[in-house]
Amino acid sequence: MAETQANPTDGTVSRDGPLALALAALVAGTVLLGALLPGHPARPHAAATPAEDAACIEWSDGCRVCTRRPEGPACSLPGIACTLKDARCLRRAGG
């Protein structure tokens, strides 16, 4: 049964308690769904093509720059406002 409170100034009855509880539950449910459901499909690894090209020693996808090293590729962290583009080779071996 809904709990009501009398308003001492004009004698009306307030039902704000259940409304506030329902609103809080709606907000919490929306936040929970946003955190648990996947947003958009993951993009494929952007540097896949240049990384497979042994002659390419440095490449970028507009967000990261990767360099080929003896122990494997080393990539920078993406910037806060990066715009992902097609990966392209920036520097080739012997050139």
C-alpha cells in the first residue's frame, strides 16, 4: 500500500515518495543496461594490413602509431579525440 504524507500547510496528501522511488529505479535500470549491453560492434584491428607487410616498419590508423620491432609491434595509445581511418604505412624498410 502506498505511503502518503499529509501536507501541514494546506491539508493535501503528497504521494512524492513512491514517485521518487520509481524514478530512481528507472534511472538505475537505464544506467545498468548501458553498462552491460554492448554499444557497437568492435572494429577489426586497424593496423592489420600494414602489420602483416614485413617491409612496413611504421604505420598509423589516425589514432595510434605502430612501429615494427624485433620483439613485435609496439603501438602508441590512442588520443582522446582520435578519428579512426584506414591503416596506412608511414615508413618502409630501406626507404
